[in-house]
Amino acid sequence: MLADKLPKSEINTLARAAVGKTPAELDAALRAATADARRQRLLMSSDLVRRHLGIDQPNPELLRRIAVHEAGHALAAELLVPGSVVKLSLSDRDGRTERRSAFAQLTVEEIETELLILMAGRAAERLVLGTISGGAGGDTESDLALATTLVLQLDRELGLGRNGHSWLGPADMYRLTGEEKQRISAKLGQAERKAYALLGSKKDTLENISNDLVHRREMNARVLAQWLGDTPSDLSPLQPIHMS
């Protein structure tokens, strides 16, 4: 529908910006943009399509931060649980790292690894950008929420934490004791420091992955493996850029 109306470069940019939109949403937006252009006697433009898709012009600094955050998760996961990352994706407003579970036997060591991976996005922001954002927090599926729940399960439900063999049931987040809050803060702080040290030893790789993710918007396991040096590289068409 757009091939004869917009340059290929603009179509590719729109496609990357529309990551996360469903086929139905894309079809509806393109039809609405076409009707709008016809009604107003305008040429089709990427701005018109963006408006109907509900996509603003991307904020380069925000894209950079999100990409660094997701690259942190992915790199930490691959260093600790090789082959676990399935895909990274980046939209104009958020990102996602899809990976296989780090749990095979549900040991303390595996839980500690998962905590590190969950805190690695925040650590990557601190390492590369010098500051952190609230991107690790938010709803019950956020990094901080998942990590907090895991610490509480370790102590209260799995018999692997400070309560020994006891099973105390799921925690009520509104009724945590001061001791539990301190424990969570200490465990998550420790995990973030470990993630920072791990990623610091691979900072160049971390930046290469994040820069490439800004270009591609989606990165599968094969491309990620190439940045890690696990397979012969064929990345020359999308070499990383250094953003200010």
C-alpha cells in the first residue's frame, strides 16, 4: 500500500517505529491515512501515517536509554545462561527482552542469577549513561516487581532464604515488615552491583548491541550471537553508530 507512495527508507523507518502494533492496527492506520490524504488532497507522508498510528517522532535520547536497558538484560543473560535470549525489540516508548527461563532446578544459585539479570537493565543505564531512570519499575511485570517477588518467594515460600525450612505463604506487599523491606533492598542492591561489574567487563559489547538495536528495532538470537562473537559476523550493513 505504501510501496508506490513513500521512499523505501521512510517505509523501513516506519516499520521499525511500529514494532508492537498488530496487523489490524497497521491496516486500519494505513487506510485512514490514505483516506485523509485523498480528502485533503495531500501527498502521502510518513508524518501522516505516524499520526494515524499514534506514533510521535522518536526521542533519540529515550530510544538510546531503552536500548541500553534491554541490551543490559540480554548481555547479562547470555553471559550467565548462554542461548537463553530469544529476541530483543524496541518501540518508540519501550523495549522488551524475550528469553527462556533461567530456572532448571530452582536452586539458590539460579535465583541469584535471575536477580542479576533482572537488575542488569538498570545497571546498564548506570554504566553507559551515568544515570538511571524509572524504566525498571512500574507495574507488576516490571523488573523491580519481579525481582522483589523473587526475593520474597526465596524467603517465604521456597525454603531457601532467611526463614530456613519454613513456608509462610505469599507476601502481602502492603504488610511487609521493616526487616523484609531492608532484605529486599539489600538483595536487589547486591544484584545490581554484580550486574554492573559483569557488564563493565563487556562495556564495548554492551554499547555495540544497544546501538545496533536502535537501528534494527528487533534483534534475534542469531544477531545477538554475532555481537558476542559466537558466529561469523555479517553485520556490516548495520554497523553501530555513536549517538550524542
